[in-house]
Amino acid sequence: MTEPGGHNARIIAEFRGNHGQVGGGFAGAPLLLLHTTGARTGTPRVSPVMYLADDGRYLVFASKAGADDNPAWYHNLLAHPDTTIEVGDSVIEVHATELAARERDEKYAEQARRYPRFGDYQQKTARTIPVIALTPPEA
């Protein structure tokens, strides 16, 4: 799922041990654990990512801290859009859909307003950072 003892593994353990709350760089931020299946390998993965709650959806941002390529979890979601997330103590089934054009721009701007580092990430890269809506079946 994640490399044992790696940075993400520590965040995941802290998240699960503290009802979805973590310290460090994610302290106080809305964080979820995104489960994906490797696009090429089929290997289960778990990635801690910040989200923006949006009318029953969870929006995640494929920023990769402003790198010039998308994070692996983005490619995994494109290949396998039906997945699960952990929010607090809940495990929720979701379907991933990439937002486009105006809706993408509005939601990214809102995230950057709330968390200015997301604005910095977009400035660091020439790519348009994807925004993915994770929608539970009942939303």
C-alpha cells in the first residue's frame, strides 16, 4: 500500500490513530486517505491528501506540490475511478470525476484562497493542476 516506515505511512498511521487528525504540515487541514489501485501494477495504494468539501463531494487537487507531472494517484484514479476514501473514522465509497474548465478554475481558486500554498503550487508549474471530485453514490 505504502512503503513501510515512509513519510506517508507515518501520516496514515497518525490519521487512523487519531480519528482523522494529524499534526505537522497537515495540522488542522481537512485530510482524507485516498485508496487507489495502481494503473499499471494493480497494486493497492493509500495516499493522504487534502480535500475541499463541496456539496457532498470531496474535491482533491493533483498538485504534487507544484511538480511538472501529476501524482501517481491521479493516473490511478483515471484508470480505476471507483474507489474508497477514509474521512475521520468513516470509509466511504466514491466515484472519481475530473472537473473541467470553469468549474475546475472556480474550485481551485477556492482551495488556493483557503490554503495559499495551492496558489503557489500552480505558479510553480506550467501544467494545469487537475481537480478531482470524489462523489459518494448518494451525493
